[in-house]
Amino acid sequence: MLFDTHLHLDLFEDPQSLIKNIEKRQIYTIAVTNLPKVFFHTKKLCEGYKYVRPALGYHPELVFKFSDQLELFLKYLDETKYIGEIGLDNQKKSVDDFTKQKQIFEKIIFACAEKRDKILTIHSRKAEKEVLSILGNSFPGTIILHWYSGSLRDLETALSYGFYFSINSAMLKSKNGLNIIKNIPDDRLLLESDSPFIGVDKSSKIPYNAESLIQELSALKKCHSEILQRKLHDNFRNILSIKH
């Protein structure tokens, strides 16, 4: 089983062709969205397909500009078990912007916690401590920290909370990314493409080369690629089957 926990389906020029390739390659894919208002469109795109699932998102970098969409987010919350992309981003953000992000994120996490069965893919750039503080150590759902780039101390905290980490090819090209991956146990690793932001452009028909990513990860982890692929497969099956 190959999988992709973080793909921006709606940002591709021809999402239908992309879906057909995902189905052909049998890559289980979570199609994240950046705003509640585009979720319904992505949900319609995914209908009738086996390997693609729509996620309800509210990207932190769009929250300040589109702060009026929380009600719509809550309206769609029962339409999918997958939530993302959500989170916090404090890279060069104003105090007002970051404050609004935290207000919205807290309400989203509270609402998701009440449902108890959600799988969240979370953005945490320059805001890892705040994300961990809001999530806490007993969130009744599954947390995936997408493209984590924070400190090893915060990583250890996240691991102690039971969180997963989704790894992309860009992380394997930076010193910080490599150091982070080395410190994540194999049983907490997941894969993501974050395409079209990484590796491909918006006209691509194939989101990423999962096999190549697994090969690179196995070399870094000093583990045979087939063994690592089996572990990653088990991790993904686990997050889909967890009963909270």
C-alpha cells in the first residue's frame, strides 16, 4: 500500500486526471483543502473513487483574511473524518494575525475533539509550542504534524502525546529536516507529497514518487526499503483504524 497524507488536489490544473492516476497507482490519498468554502468542491471531485478522500481545511495563513468562515467549517465538520490543512503559522505574521489564528484553531480543535474520530493534518511552522499547547496530551482523535520543522524538544513532547509526523521529499534535502526525521521513531512516520508545493507543478498528472521517497527514508534510517514500507503501511492502517 502506498499513501499520501497531504495533497492539495484542488490546486492542480486538471484534478480529474490526477485522481485517475492516483486510482491507477492505488495510492491512498488525503486531499487537503485550504478554506472551508472550497471543501465542497473537493468532496464532489472525490465522490465515487476508492483511493482519494477529501479533508476539510482552514489554512492558518488564510485565517486572518478569511476569518468569517468558521461557521462554514463547523457546518461541514460531519461531512468527512479528515481535517486539514489546519494549524498555526507565525512566520513573519502580525500580532493580530497570529492572535486570530489561535482563536480559530482553538475552536476547531474543540469542535473536532467533541467528534472524537477525526484525523487531523496540522501545520505548525514557527508555532510548534502553541500548537502543542492547544492540542494537549489527550486529544480524542489522530494528529499528524505535517512537514514539522520545530525543535527536537517539542518533537519529543509531540511523540509523548502520541502524534504522527508526515515526511516529504523537501525535508530530506535540508539539514534540519534530516535531523528531525532521524529522531522520529519508525512507528510514527507517515508519507506526504504536499504537492503541488513540492516536487511537481500544477499541471502534473502524478503527485509524487512514493517509492523514491521510501528508498531515501530507508537509507537514512538504515533499514531495508521493504521492511520500512511495511512499517509505513502499518502506520497508515493504524491511523485509519484507531477507535477513540
